[in-house]
Amino acid sequence: MKKVIFFLFSMIALASCVDYSSPNEPVVVSTSDYSLKVNGVPVKNNDTVYVGINDIILFEMLDVAGNKVDGVFYSNNLNSSFGSGTIASIQYPGVGTYKVSASLVGGSKTLYVYITVAKSTSYTLQINGTSIVSGSTFKATTTQSLKFKVIDVDGKTVTTSFDFGNGSKVKTDSISVYYPDAGTYTFKSITGSKTMTVTMVVTKGATDAIVLISSNVSGGMINAVLGLRCNAIPNFSPTKTTYVAGETPNAVWNKYIVSDIVTINSVDYFKWSVSVPAGKFRMSWVQQKDPTVTFNYDQCNWSYDPTSAFWNTADYLYYFYLRIDTNNAVVLSAN
């Protein structure tokens, strides 16, 4: 029998191989007078517990001193209670999400917990789309966007408790974050009874003209979000139309309007999305000097950063490569 508990501050709708839609019925908020244990571990009111098919699940209701008290226990898939007294148990033979209520005998206090039954309690942690082995080391920079999620055996995302090791914790299905400070952090993901640990080694990211904000690989193609530091454009204005122009791998010279700006470590970057094979880029970003005129390369402020590793002084363009490394991760490099 596996113990499976989440004990965090937020409850998010689940997304997995079963129906994780949140029930709409009203709930009674827990008070400090009584609490609930599932498989011997305290849970919060409206928390979620993950179990496998036919796992035995034990419920107890306690008073403020930790003494067991008599309760009546109901599951929303039954027409009656499945137990009463100081302890009750239940098993679920099929996948699904079930709501269990524990009501104090002779009182008005009711607590709730959601039981999510999955066909397997095997889960995989992914960072930026790459599967990560528990106990391994992951390297990142302070300017790198990291997307964390946990998937089940069917590839469906599962609500997980994420502890980033820097004081930040959240319970959700997936989340993208930055580590704002360089250092080594012990990251944990807790999904049901499975805890996965990763050593996050974070180094200070350079405020280069171009950064890789996020990426993944699908079907041999790189799907990436790049950022250009806004102040690399002379007389930059967030209200002026901005274009990225240049060549992507296997593509002719073209230009695209860029509108979104993201702030990373107090530095503003234009966001530009691409879906391309690995290869070489020749790029520049421009803003019209006068937003009322028709686009004309001669009437633009061109991005310029001679300190950038990607800058080419011969033709005033940025040269860089997007590559796929052995871990199927995307790498931005100057050569």
C-alpha cells in the first residue's frame, strides 16, 4: 500500500488520464477544531490524494489535541457511507476522481478530500519538455525560462507539488519559472507517493542581445522563443512597431512584426517565436523611426550590440545557431 499525499497551500484542477474536473458542490471550510488524516498523514480540507487501483485508503478524524473522534465517511460514488467511528477504509476498483467527506458525529464539522485513482502511480518529471531522472543535475541560467511538469504513463499532465528549493512552492499541473539568483538548489516534485529530486545548478545569465527564452523539440523541429534585448535598438520605444528580419535555416530572407515584450531579471526583451530545423540564423531587429510611415529599411533604427557574442561587424547582423544536444535540449550558440 502506497501513501500518497499533497500537503500544500493551493488546490488546482487536475489533468491526467482520468476525469480531473473540479466538482462544483459547495464545501465547508475546515477549522482548527478538527482535522483529517488519510493513510496516517494529515491533509488539508479540499486537498487531493493520489492512489492506485484497489489501494486501501484509511481515513481518520482528529480533534485539536490530536485525539481520534467519531466520524461518518461518505464517498460521492456511493449511496451511503462507507464507514463510521474513529477510522474507516475504502478501495476504488477503477480510475477516476472521487470526493470523500468526513462529518463529525453529533456535530456540524465536515471536511473534504479528493481521491484520484490512476491505473499507475508511475510518473515522469519533465523540464522544458525533456524527461529528467530523479537524483540527476540540471544546469540553467538566471535568464532561462524553465517549464516544469509531471506526466503519467499516458503522457497526461498530473497536478504536482513543486518545491524549487529557493523558498518558492506551488501546486499546479505545469509552471514556467526563472531562478532569479545564481546558486545550487534542491528541486523536488511530489506527485502522489513519488518524490523526484533534482539538483538545479543555476549560473548568472549574461544580458546578451539575444537569449533563448524557452524551447522544445518535436518531430526533429526546434520550437523556440527567442528574445532580443530591447535597449539594443537605438531610441527604443515600446510604442513603435518592431520587426525582426533575416534568414532562418532553410528559409529565405523575410521580416516579421514582433509585438510581445517579456521582462527577465529587470531586462526587457522582444519575444520572437520560431519553428525551424537546427541551423544558422542571420538576424536583426529594427524599429521604424517614424511610426506613421510605410516600412522602409532606410527609415529604421537597427539593433546594434558590438559586445554581443552573436554580433557580426561585417554586415551589422546577428549570427547564431540553434542546435539540439544529446539530451534533446535546444542550445543557443555563437558558432
